[in-house]
Amino acid sequence: MSRDVAGDPRLALLHARRTVSRLGPPGPDAAELAAMLDAADAAPDHGRLHPWRLTVLDGPTRDALSDAYAAAAAARGEDAEAVARARSKPLRGPVVVAAVARTVPHPRVPAWEQLAAAACAVQNLCLAATALGYGSAWRTGTAVEDPGVRAVLDLDPDDRLIGFVHLGTPTA
């Protein structure tokens, strides 16, 4: 026997979450960010391996990331307008969180499952942002593989940058 739960208000948060491309101030404060990161840490994690790292980027890191995005676009031969657009990407929204996964050899938890757990952590972060009244956008693109971007974030060779989560108040 099944029941119709499509309109169940207990699921409203899940149905309300959307990627919000235009974000402005205010962003979450320190307590709200801590709550969002705690929600991310509640992601499914077989083996308790915690195969993710979520790092809130400060102003100087975002500026360096902006330079790395621009350098990567220029190296790809993009025109000045595209380079300027690339430079602006890490500065969109008041808060940016880098999401990094690192899988480790494990006898019962394959690498794909660890990567899935990291993705679940990012989804929990986005859901927590929605619950607290903020918008979120999980962004990837060619920059996540760029050596300059990876250097700014001081990533190890085994780290996989799975994207950036932009957080703020929806402006559109």
C-alpha cells in the first residue's frame, strides 16, 4: 500500500532547494556557517572515513583564486572578456567554500563510494543553506583541474577538487 506524499510539508525543504546563480550580501555569519558545515558532516560515511574537506575561503585566498582563474583562461587562449569573466567567478557571492574529496584504499569502502559520500556532504551543505534562508550554487568547470587553482588551495596530488559552493542571499 502506498500513500501520496508528493505534497508532504516535511519534504518542502528538499523541493525548495535550487541552484541560485545570483547571490549577494548578506552571507551566512560564522554561527550559520558552522551549522551548515556540521550538517555537511552528517553525510553518509561508510567506514567513517570522512573523505571530504570543506574549506571556507577567506578574502586573500579568493583573490588569489581569481588570479588563477584568469591565468587559466588566458592560457586556454580566451579573449580579454572571457578572462575577465573567469576572474570574477571566485568572487561571486559573499561566501565561497571549496569542496575537496580524498579517497583512500579501504577493504570495504571503494573509492567511488567515498567520492559519493563527499558529494553527499556538499548536498547537505546546500540543503542547510536553504534551511537557513540562503541560496547556494555548487560550481565546477575546467578550473577544478587547473594546476594554478589547485596550487592556490594547496591541494595534494591525491586531492580531488569537486567544486566550489557559493553561498549568499538570492538577488533575483
